[in-house]
Amino acid sequence: NGGGLSGVGESASSIQASLAPASLRSDISRTDAGTLVINVPPVGLKAESILPGVFSLVWFSAIIPATFAGGIGSALFLLPFWASGGLVAKLAFYDPFLGGELSIGRYAWSLKGTYAGIKKKEKDGATQELRGAAAEVALYVNEVPRGELRLYGERGMLSLGLGLPFNELEYLAGEINQHLSDLKETSDEDPLYEGVL
């Protein structure tokens, strides 16, 4: 192209799409009506899930007999240990199988959560309630941060994508924020959409 700027004449969305991480696992699409649809697959079992899984099995193999061997006092004493073991087991056997589909249209949004491919829950609302998205650290496992995509709105915060690579979460947040900005511009320019966003 003669050494000129490669981005000249390209739309902002095509430039942003070219910046997608090479290892992008999520699927991003747009419907004919302009609805942004992001499918976030479960992370699945990885090497970092094995150690917490083994730990929780060993942990519960000690806690279960101790709980039933000592009576009610022992059971009450061991409640915090059950909670700790439960959190570790959740990291190993629950979180890796969470997925979701986020849809953001001109008027409405929805987030459908899945566990191992089975629909778990659904949240929805008016698009004008959404304030934006961000990639943030959700927790630390063995001093290693694990991020998630957080969607902020008037009614609080929703999350998805726990354990995806941070660069992918940041890319998804950028796509959502750009889409919300585009919807806001459309509503500002077109009197037909007055009151939207």
C-alpha cells in the first residue's frame, strides 16, 4: 500500500477487531439488528485446577471423619474448615465449567449463565441501565491473580469469564464499552431513539 497508514479508511470496529488476542476463546458476533453477542466458553480443567482438586479431596478425607467422630461440639468447631474446603472445591470442580452468553441490544441486554453446557441462570434488563465493562482481578489462587469480566449497571455488577486470560477479558470489555458508546451515539443523533441510553 505504498507505506501509508494501514488503518486509514477502516472503521473503528474493524481496527479494534484486528487487535483481538491470537488465543481468543470467546466468540463475538453481531446480529442483523446490531445486537452484540459474546459467547464465553467454560475454561475447563487446566493444570491449575488439579492441585486445588487434589487438595480438596485430601482435605475432606480428613474433615469428614473428624466431624462425625467428635459429636456436636466437634462439628461446630469444624464448620470453618468445611467452608474453606468448599471454596477450594468450588475452584477445582465448579468454576472451570462456567460459561455464558452476553447479548446487548439497542433496548435490552441479557446474560445467560451455563454450567457444563446446562443453562444455570439468566439476568436481563434495559440497555440504558448498563454503565460499562471492565476486566478485573476476582481472586488470587496461590498468589496468582484470576480475572473475570465485570459488567456494571444501575442494579449492581455481573461477572463472567472467570479464569480467561487477562488480555482476552480486556479485549471483551473494550468490545462491550465500544458497543455501548456506539448505541449512545445512535440514540443522541436519532430522535426516534430518544430516551434510549
